[in-house]
Amino acid sequence: MRHAGTFQIPTYAIPMLEYGDTTGLTDLDIELVNGFIEANFPHGYMVDWTGIEQPYFASHPEFGIAAEVVEADFYHA
């Protein structure tokens, strides 16, 4: 696995990125998460939720509007 970078991921997107669970997400949320995956990890990814215990507010997360985020290390599959 090759490290792709550390990203600020909105907390609402964690279930979708980790388990594929879109429960409670709007169509726009799903589109934004899918766009992030397609743009950065078209061949798959692995994620290490390095900041899962320390969420914080970010005005410019990786996608979407300002939100509570966690830092996550992503790796190319």
C-alpha cells in the first residue's frame, strides 16, 4: 500500500467510506463522497482513521461545506 495523504474527512462521511452505509446522507452528500473517491482512489483505498477520537471543525474539509472532521490517512489499494 502506498500512502496517498492525510485528509480532513467530514464525520458524516465515515460510515459511507468505511462500510458503504449511506443511511442519513443526502443525494448531494453521496455525490460528494463518490466524487472524492473517484478523483483520488479510482482503484480502491484503505483508510486509517488517525484522528477518529479527536474530531474538530474545519472550514474547508476535503469535500462539502464546513463541518466537523477527523483526520484520516488514505492509502492506494
